[in-house]
Amino acid sequence: METTLQDLNKSAITNGLIIGALSVVIGVVTYYVAPSLMGSTSYGIGLMIVSIGLYIFFTLDLRKKIGGYWDFKAALKGIFLMSFIAGLFSILFNYVFYKFIEPGAFESISGYISEGMSGTLENLGMQQEQIDEAVAKQLETMKGQFDPTLTDLARNFGIAVLIQFIMSLIFAAIFKKEQPVFASTEE
């Protein structure tokens, strides 16, 4: 079923909810099955690659749903709405999950984070005191993600919206597809 630009918002919200749900499932499964991965740099990079792949797939799906053509403005609107909904869903779920369902999560995985980050920084040749300082800063930042105050939550949300908008600008520039002005001569 092909939708129009008027149905772009509904399709973008649906795709955003799907992306948000998939990222939540990945996070919860990782937390329960292999929490040691949460401190791994390669896991973080892999998660970023999977996320970009999901966004590309659902961006192309969104463009296909509205007929295969959209200008930059429509692409930006649809992609940003999709990523905003996905981010909002993830942030709200993570807040509820780590605040009420698993309130001790930070303590249980902070050792994995320290160990993984220390190993990465050692491989980069940093001195031990620099490593300890960087790990302490990272743990403080991570505490704001796993056990956020309302200020942390607002700051995380603002940063997420900024990143989502920049990503949406890039994706809109890449995935815009103008409808041809002239029909081909074979038609």
C-alpha cells in the first residue's frame, strides 16, 4: 500500500516505534545475557553499526511507503520524526527500566565498564593516572545514563535530539529522491 506525504507522520512514528523497540530489546537482552559486553568498545562500535543499519533500512522503507520520491524537506521531516520517536521511546524505557526494574544495574556493570575502558586506554598507550582519571569521568557520565536525575534526563534528551537532527540532515541529503520532471521517451 502506497501512502502519500500526508501519511508521512504516521509512517515515521510507526517506524520510529519499531526502531525504539528493537534498540530496547537489544539493550535488555545484552544486560541479562552478556552484561560484560556493555563495557566493550567493540560492542559499542557494533551497536552503532547495527543502529545505522536499522536507520538506513527504515529510512528507505519510509521513502518507499510514500511513493519512492521525496524532496529534502519531506525527507528531513520524516527521518527526524522517526529518529525522535525512536530516541524518546528508548530514553523513556531506559529510565523506567534502570530506575524501577533494575535499580542496581549501574553497580553491577560498572566493573565491566571500568575494565573494558582501562584495557582500551592501555592499548592506546596512556599512563595509568590518565587512565584512572578518564575511567572515573566515564563512570560519572554512565551513572547519569543508568541512574539519571531529572537534570541528567533533560540533558541526555537534549543531546539525543541534537544528534538525531544532525543525523537526519545527513540522511535527508543522502536519501532524498526527487520525482523526475519529464517522463522517459519510452512511455
